Amino acid sequence: MEDPRAPRRAPLVTYEVSINGRTRRVEVEHADDGLVVLVDGQRHLADVTSVNGAISLILDQRSFEVAILEQPPASGNLTIHVNGRVVAASVGSSRGARVPGGHDAVASHGGPHTVTAPMPGKVVKVLVKPGDAVTTRQGVVVVEAMKMENELRSPKAGTVTQVTAAEGMSVEAGAALLVIE
């Protein structure tokens, strides 16, 4: 893999990524054996592969399973599942970028929020029912994908208004599981 201290090439894309009110500049460049990702100027070596509707990411020799969901399409509002943990983010591009993932998903801000399956799998357990109050990061549904159980969490506090998932049900990536208002 390329030496992260090597001279910089022109970035392929540049993103402005906001998570929990903190905005970071993310630049992605080609490297000999993968990508170099700069986060606020700090270099990280990356290898990215798409596997069964999810992204396998190796970043600085650490492995992550990532699914990126966006709604409405091209809005820049994302729900990112990283090793089963949910992160709400918004992304703006400053050069040549489009939001990665391309799946339907949920807005990370006000209004109804649809919790979606990050990848194809099977609903193992539904942890809430319509009318239940939920807190931010509370587990709401468990989906088994790639032989791992992933507890999907609410990205916001609110009330469950609709549950479309049922235990034992097979789901595709981006399938709506429940709605929180």
C-alpha cells in the first residue's frame, strides 16, 4: 500500500461531513493499492469492497462493516451503520462528490424517521410497538445479516408510529422496518 506520507495527489472527491454538530473535511484520493482518506488533513489508508449490499472497509488495518442509507435520495442526510452501531450524519460535497451508498433511508433531522435495514437479512426481534416512546440510540429491532445479529438503534427520541417488521421476516437492504416521529 502507498506510504501515507507520500506527496499528495489531487483528491477524487471532497466531502463536508457533519456528525453530532461537528463538521469535518473528508478528501478521498487514489493510492496504489486502495485509497487514501484525509480527515481534516490526517491521512488514513483505506480498502473498500462492496459485499452483499454492505461495504467492507479496512481503514488503517482496522476492519469495519458499513451500510450507508440516504433519504430522501440526494439529500445528503444519512444513517450510517458501522459494525451494527447507528450514526446519523449529513454530507455536503465541495468537489466532484455524491453521497455514497445510494440506498433509500431516513433523514437525520426533524420529522418522521424511517428505520431501515442496512443490508439484506432476517428480522430476529422487534423491540418496540406502535405508541412506544423511544430515546436516542435505544435498540428498536434486531436484524441478522451475514451470520451476525445487528441491533438497529433509534437515531432520535420520539414515538414509534408504525412497525412494518415482523420477527422471522426476510428483508432487503433499505427495507422500511418502523417509523419514529
